[in-house]
Amino acid sequence: MEKELFDKYERLKEYIASLGSAAVAFSSGVDSTFLLYAAKEALKDNVIAVTASSCSFPKRELNEATDYCKKMGIRHFVVESEELKIEGFSENPPNRCYLCKHELFTKIRELAASQGIKEVMEGSNLDDNGDYRPGLKAVEELGVKSPLREIGLTKQEIRDLSEHFDIPTWNKQSFACLASRFPYGDTINEKKLGMVDKAEQLLLDMGFDQLRVRIHGDMARIELLPSEFDRFMDEKVRQTVYDKFKEYGFKYVALDIMGYRTGSMNEALKL
């Protein structure tokens, strides 16, 4: 691995250490796990992890967050962050992520203060600057630190360093909250979030890698890596997916021929 990348990691630790103490918004994803690992190295016992619990956050992710913190000896807190109770959130406006992040980071900052922790950090990286990310406005407004973006680490660099340090999420699928599966303007409710959660879990259990199940009314639009199209088109696989999705509440099931891509719902905002 290039020396330049290790130099970035050292600068990251120096940046975090300069904060004195910090709470990491921890989703158990690739970025926040790497950030928490670096924060533990830089701050020792002066770091805590805070995970949000809500119907848009799969139970498997919460369990992974809890297990990782136990393994690393990091104090872990879970805050209830029920987005559907936030005014305007369920209507799914284009600034939905801002509403959610503002409420969540406000809660994390209050919890951090109660524990004598000075700063709050989150795991957005340099690549996040290139997409529509209204949640970053809340980050800025509330003074939340974004060390990975500050140092200029890309997603691939984070994966490479994670693999080097044997961080278990180095090759984990990218994940975003389940609310991102709904077209802007479509009402978000607990039933439909549950449908999406079960549908994605089925595909993961079947061995598919990076994926999304977008919900359009009563239709599921599946995004898979194009390299996995052939396996999906096997008659038995297709029939299993169709039968189970119908069981979950979908009437129609479609495969997106463009394949998996982040923020595909944002494409409609660019028309």
C-alpha cells in the first residue's frame, strides 16, 4: 500500500486526537466503522459510539454495531430516532435526509454532553461531495465533524485501509437508510419500510452482494450488480424472489437493467 495513504491515516488520527474526546455516529457501515476504529486508536477511552434505532434501520445493522463495540471495548449507546415522528418526514420531501440528520445529530450531541464528550463526528467521505446530500447541511449547521472528508479519504481508500487493519467491514456492502428506497413525494410508512427490509434481506441471504430494492407503489425495482444478472435470471431464483416478494406485499417485481447505483432516486431531481 502506498505511503501516501498511510500518511493520510496518520493525519486522520492527529485530527481526531486534537478534538480531545468525541462521539461517533455509528451505523456499522464501512465508513463509520473505519472512523470509529481510528477514533479508538487516537482517543483511547475518550470515544463513544452512538447508534440510532428506528424502523428505517435494519435490526441486523444494530446487532453488528453492538457486537463490534463489545469486541473493541468501546462504550456504545443506542438512541431512539423514529423518523416517522418528525414533522414532514413521512411525506418524503427532497430534504428528507436533512430533517432526519438534524434530529439525530441533535440527540447525539445532547447525549455526548451528558457523558462529558466534547465533539460529535460522522463518517461521510470525499466521494459524498459529488451527490445530492442534504444531510450534510445538518452536519454543518450543528458543528458535527467529518474527519474523513476533512482529510480527503475516498471510499476506496477507506476500504483499502480497513482491509489492511483487518476491520471486518472492509468489503461490506454500501448501505443507506431504508427511506432512501422511496421516490421523493411518495409517503413513507412502517409497513412499506418493512417490505423493503425483508426483500433486501432475502436477496442478501441468497448471496447477492451490493443491491437495493426500490419501492414504487406496489412494485419492487431491484438493483443488482450487472455481474450478478445472469444468476438472478435463473428460473428457480426468479421464481423464489417473485413468490417471496409477493408474500411481503409487492404486486409486481422488476429488475433494473442499469443495475445498482447509489442515489438512483436523486436522478429524478436532475430532470
